[in-house]
Amino acid sequence: MALSGEGVPILLKEAFEYPGFPYTNGLMCRKGRRGARPGPAVRRIEAAGFVVLGTGNVSEACMWMESYNLVYGRSRNPHGLHLSPGGSSGGTAALVAAFGHKPTGGICPNLGTHLDEFHGAVCRICQMGMVCRHAEDLLPLLKIMAGPPDPKEDPLAYEYRPCPVWHGKDVDLGSLTVGCLSFRGGWPTSAMEVLISSIGKGQSLAVERAVEWLRAQGATIHPLYLEDLEVGQWFESWSTRVQGAGTARFREVLCQSKRTFGLAEILRYLMGLSPHTLPALGLAFLEDAVEMISPSMEKRLLQAQEVEQLLRQSFQRCQVLIMPTLPRHGLRHDEPLLRVFDSCFTSIWNAMEFPSTAVPLGLHAGAPVGVQIVSLPNNDELTISIAQKLHAACVARCETPGANER
């Protein structure tokens, strides 16, 4: 497919800088701020002919599973205004209704986003990606965006990965090996595992539908169990990788300053005086708690490496993994506050810098369901190609809200 977007409208996440557009990252301390110059990824998109129409809402500082902040308010799911469209890119997801791709960490430059001041591992862990209405649009867009920034523009451009080699080969499903992740059930293997939701019926059926179609095409399916892969440690591994990268503390990101807040901010929140949302405050104080009760960073990094090694070993017999994007679908507003650790289903792949393609599989009980396809770094083309085949076979699909009511 030609890499041309001549005249095609596109939306940016509000955390991307664009001349004259709001550029707050959902932070009240940045309210009124507007972008001046687009970063390299956005300039590449425009050079390919795409037309930037506007921006979509985000969670506060792009660090929550629901797109809600005090600058713009709350994004709602077009399949039900009482439902969340997710986060941190829920605004664009709700507008597009989406296939999504989180690229291999470090193949797209974060310059010109709210991550400008963060380098090192963070520029790979917090990797920008894209959401599209059609699966076949993901790879052409990724090819446009990929590649490190110009060293003249970013002296730390060497921290990014080089642009992948695009093979352009059609994936042979008959030779594909797929690891299907699920819970075995029974007694939890760790205390943290208790805090992760079981996989709901809608998401289980979505995985089953995708896996059975792949099996019918000749793919080999290996069942894998989340308990064996230390799922209870995934959230901690992600947290360790972010904190171990030497980045600013989350409250400093929230305040855009070294002058931050203490416990009194909770009282301000209860009085309706805080400029922050409850999830953002919760994550800031959770960061404190983790540091207080956890072992040294050196030991935490060793523990994270052990968990990550288990996950890498699963790819010794599987080319890709397939699992729900989150354990439960159709989350109501603020429900993620009760399911904080469910975020590990996606955050672990950020921490490991693995590519992950989100694939919608229609509706269950009126709300969207979906799976993610994960592989080793630089296998973006493989995960996206599988999503394309699921889409072409009408197994994967974006449902138009209200279409069945007409």
C-alpha cells in the first residue's frame, strides 16, 4: 500500500504539540497553553498528506485507564455514555472506534509530546502509537511515523531504536504458533494476583473467537496460563521499570514543577479545591507506598528481570501471544478505580517494549470487546498482519454505535 494520506483527516492525542492547538496533557497547570511546533512524528504525517483536524481527550498526564481530567472533563463511550472509552487515548478512540497499535518501544520519536523532558528508557516505555478505523491503515501509518528523530533536533536521538526492516511478506497462518493466555483458576499463586480481575465472559468469548479462527487457518495454538507467567508481578514490574528509568516523580509531572503536594491535597480534593483528579492523586500516593514497602531498586529490577525472562521464554515456542486487552469489557465510569491492577494486562508490554496490536471483536451485551496480539520487539509487522487477516475475515470488526437500532 502506498504511504500516502493525501487529504485524509487525522486526529492527534491532545498530548501531541501542534501549532495553535491546545497542549495541556489534561493538566490544569497547563490550561490555556497552546502548541508552537509539531514534533517529527506529526511532521512526517503531514508530509505524507494527512490533514490534522483536531485533538482528542486524554487522562490526566496520560497515566490512567480512563480519559478524564479537569481541563476538558470526561470522554464517553459512543456505545453507551455511561461507559468509559478507556485511556489514556480515550478521546481519539471514541472518535475513531478503533484498531490500535502500541509499537515496539523506541521506534517512533516522542519529541513534540508531553514526554519532551523525559529521556532514557522512558522514551521507549511510553511509546506513542496509533488508532485506526481499519486494520489495514495501521502499518502504513507506522511506517510513516517510525524512525529516530534528527540528532540536530534531539541530541539524545541515539536512545531510540533504528527504524525496523519492513519485510512486506504475507503472514503464513499455517506456520504460525500462537500462545493463548488465560487464567488456570484455582487458588491464587500470589497476594497481588487476588487484586487482578478474572477474565469476564465477553472477553473470554472474544479470545475464543479469534483463536478458533486462527486454528481453522492452520495456526498451532498453545494454551499458556497467566499464573505460570507471574501475572501478579506484572504491575510491579511496570512500576519498577518506570521508576528505575530515573524519570521525574509522577507528582512532579502533575505539577510541572519540583514544588508538589503532600497529604493535604487529599483534603483539598474532598473540598473540591484540588486541580487533580482522584486517579492521578491515587497514582501519586501509590508511587510513595510502593517505594516505602518495596525492597531496594536494585532488588526490584532483578525481580522485574525474572518476570520478564519468563515472558520472553514463552516466545521460544510461540511467535505471538493473544489475550484480552483488559480482563473485563464495558467498564463504567470510575470503575477502573476498583480495578487498578487490571492495567497490568497492557502496561507490562510497555515495560518490556514489546509491540501490541489491539483488535476489536464486535460487541458483547452492547459493549465492545477485544483482544491484543503481542510479539517480540520489531515484530510489529507480524502482529498488525494478523489483525489485518482477522479484519478481512470479518472476525475482527469495529461496530458502528447504534447501527443495530436502525
